[in-house]
Amino acid sequence: MNTVAESVLAGNVFSHVCEGDTKYESGGLRDFFLYRDLGIAAATGGQVVAQLVKANMAPEEGTGWHRHEANFHIVIMLKGWARFMYEQEVTLVKAGDCVHQRPGIVHFLFDYSPDMEYLEIVSPANFTTIDMPAPCAVPAPTPWS
């Protein structure tokens, strides 16, 4: 391999993950969510991760204030809704919406519907999460009935 493009492409392989190929599992970044791996981290040699994330428990404390060490991070809401604090702004993200979380943005997912499900795509796949001090107060979550 003589070029950067060739070495980057060397980590990429074709991938097709069908609905029943991977299951929703606990053990991801947040205990109150379930995660379904879509095989993209393996297919890209760790360059990108794509996963489905869905609510597993009612919001009580949320994610806490944090930021990610990532070059690229989007959330596409597939079902339901979630309320985030992005810096000091409340943002309602509902089914059909797409959010680009710019690198380093301080945020807090504090509320979501029982049917919330989103697609998360992040680069690199092994991005890190860093707890941050609270820049402002966070509204209370909506109780599930």
C-alpha cells in the first residue's frame, strides 16, 4: 500500500447486517438504554460505529453532562422523542429529526419517550465520553405512566 487512501480502504469490507443478525443488548454506554450493533465498526476497521439505541428504563437521572472525543457524531431519531440540553439550550429531537453533535459539544440527554429509538453514527468507533461540569440547570424528565 503506497497511499493513505489505499491504507484507509484496506480496513473497509462489505457488510450487510439483517434485522435478526444482531440483538439489542445491555452493556453499552448507558444502563438505561439497549444497543444493537450494526456491524459497521468491524466493517470499517474501527473508523465508524453505527448502532441502534432504544429506551430500556424510564429517565430518572439522564446521561449527566458530558462531551465526546469524536470527529463526527449524528443522532437520527427513528421513533418517539428525546430532550437534550446542548450547552444551555433545550432541544427536542423527535422521529424524523437528525442532530449533528459537533466535536466537543457539552450535552445532557435528560428525557425521552418509552418508545424512543435512534440511530447513532460516530467516528471513530472507539470514541470516548468525558464527564463535564454542569453549565446550567436541567429540567425534570417526564414521568412514564
